[in-house]
Amino acid sequence: MRLTAFAPGSVGNVGPGLDVLGLAVAGAGDWVTAELLDVRGIELRDPGHPDLPADPARHSAALAAAAVLQRAGAHRGLALWVLKGLPLSGGQGGSAASAVAGAVAANECLGRPLGVRALLESCLEAETAVAGRHADNLAPSLLGGIVLVRSVDPPDVVTLPTPAGLTVVLAQPDQRMRTADARAALPASVTRDVAIHQMAQVAAMVAALYSGDLALLGRALDDRIAEPARAPLLPGFVAAKRAALDAGALGASISGSGPTAFALASSKGAATRIGAAMVAAYAAAGIECVVRTGPVDSVGARLVAEPGTFE
């Protein structure tokens, strides 16, 4: 049996929701093709990129697939082929998408023995090994939509409503940012005022999503922990964020660990204008940038006909 799973990219943190908020973005992701073997173990036939490890013990898709095999008590192995549609070290949930697609493909090959929670736990094992133990990218990539990660141990994920018209702008500058480096830049502690501010913003974002209040959503997109620590590592970001807000963005911040910046827009047309403004801002700083826009992916991981397709 051979089949292919697709998992969309995502925006981790969504501003103030460090490690607890995430949303899936339609239009790009990773594909993993899996084939059952008669021997145990994982054979990684194609890691998806020359810069990614060919060792299955170091690749997120292979690690997640291996965790599925173990949880399912399988006596067979898998061959895996990865197709990357997301940038490496780009802040768009690339390692998470590979893990999710690998886990889903493995589970389907075995006849779907694992439920959603066990799949998420399998993905968490992989993500812990390559990027740290957090699920703000994994959960939306697996489930789709906008999610709140209430707990990682044990996993407890709440799916939040997506307001009509909400569109995501992703501005990817010609830079890379390793998750480990970005996490190392985070402060070891914060003041009580900052902690209270972050709690209030996350609560306000949840309220805004349930009420459909896009203005409140934009006001609440105010991160005082990760963004101030990481912005100095990302040339051009501050100007790009200002350009996005001036062009009518509801709010903007760093997507996950960066270097991608994201903005939220109230419509597809607004997103196009915001994206153009962000490209111009990066260009003024001498930095090439590509932009894509799209709605929140409401489906999450799914089987597809072949790599490179979405259905």
C-alpha cells in the first residue's frame, strides 16, 4: 500500500499567544508519501530537501511515522518520500507540517488505528526532537483552523471559530531563522506587568474570534515577549510591520520563530494591498521578499491523490 498525506503550513504564536495559539494557512504545506514494508523500521527514501537529514532518526516526518508505528504496535515498517512545499527555517511550521503528514500517512497505511490525540502525541515526539516541545504549529496543521493549546502534557487543544473574511498575509524575506536560535533569544523571565498584558491579549483574541470582532482581534495582536526579543534578529521586520499596519492590516507580528512576518486582513483585497506594502518595505531595506496570501485552512491534514496536489 502506498498513499500520500498533505499537511498545511501554519502561523505559530499568532502574536501574543506564545506556544498556545496557532492557525493553519491555506495554499502551501508538505506532502509525505508512505509505503508499507515487510520489515520493521523507517526507510527515508527522500527527505524533501538537500539540507534536511536523510537519517530517519533526525527527520520530523520519519520520527512522527515511527512514533505512530510504535503506538499502533505495528510489526511492519514504512518507506517515506517527502515533498517540501514550505521553506526551511522559515517560520511557517515546516517541521510540524512534515511531522503531521508523516504521522497521518503512517496511520492511514496501518488502517487508521490511532485517533487524533494519539496522532498529536506522535507528532509531539517528533517536534520535541527537532524544534522543541510545543504544539502551536502541530495542532492547526493536523486539525485545521485556529487553535488554542490549553495543555501539551497531556495534549488538550481547543478549536476556535474563524471569522468570515479573515485572510492571512505571509511575507517571507530572504532569510533563515533556526527555531533553536529564536527560542534562545526569548527572555528567561518577564515582569508581572508583561505577563498580565500577554494574558489579556490572548483572552481578547479568543473573545474576538468567537464574536467575529476583527477590530478587537487586531488590537489584541500585541506581543510583548517574543516579538521584542526576536525583532532585532530579523532585519527589515519592524519596517514591514509598520508598512502592513499603514496599509490597513488588522495586526501584524512574527510568524512563529521567523523570519516570515504575518499580517491579518479583513478581506482578500486588503491582503493583496498589505502584501505589496510589506514587499516594498523589505525592498527598501535591500531584502528580497515573497508574499503569499490565503484564508485559514479549515481542513488540516488530509489524504491527497499524489504529491503536489491538495485534494
